[in-house]
Amino acid sequence: MIRTAHPARPSEAGLAEVIGEITAAADRRTHASMSPEWNFIAALLNLTHEEAAEVLTLVRADDFADYLCKAVFVMIRIIVEQRGEQPTPQAVVALARGLGDKLAPLLLSADRIMIWVSEVYSLGNPITTWSAPAKSSKTPTAATSL
């Protein structure tokens, strides 16, 4: 067995820096998971073609402040309105890959979109689509909820 020396214990400043970076990453993740724009895109990625088409009539690309949300929203619009497909993460990534170098002027790449879409799609929030309550066969009433 080959023995290797353990690295020296990091300095207190080094530990504080690592802890600070971990805390900042957790804060960014929490902020992202609470972002209405990110959650809206996550919801769109969970809708059927018909549900997404209905929602898209109510929202414009200019409604987004986050440019990455705006770009993915435009891709979802193309997928739903022009291609007649369901707006899945796979469809968004396939479209981004098809656009290739056309994304460069937007400072985007297919890989960046793929990573972002996978993060948004897996925010850790249980997504309940807007149509889910309508699909329920049992609606609670005041008497049954007591």
C-alpha cells in the first residue's frame, strides 16, 4: 500500500473563504428557486402543448427581465406555436443545438442553455401545473375540509 501524506490543515482564512463560497452558492440557489421567472419557465416545461399554447397567449417575451428566461421563453414559443410540440426540456435543448452559432450574438450557447434548463427544470419545487386542480375529480367543500 502506498501512503501519501495528508495535506496540511487549511488556514482559518482558507476555511472561511470556502464556507463563504458555499453559503453564497446556497443563497444563489435559494434566490433562483424563488424567482417568479424561473418558476414560470419550469411550469411551462411541465405543460402539455395545449396548456402551453393557452398560457403563451397571455405572456410576451418583453415581460421577462432575465435575458436567459427571455431566450428560453422565445424557444418555448417556437416549439409550441411553430412546431406544434410539447415544450419539454429536451425540445428546448434540441432547438438550442439546432440554432448553434446563431446563439453567439446573444452570448449564449446550446450547452449554457442545456445547463440552465436542467437547473430550472429541477429546482426542487414540486411543480403543480395550473390545470391540475381542474383534473381533480374531488373538490373539497367547506363541510369536508373541517
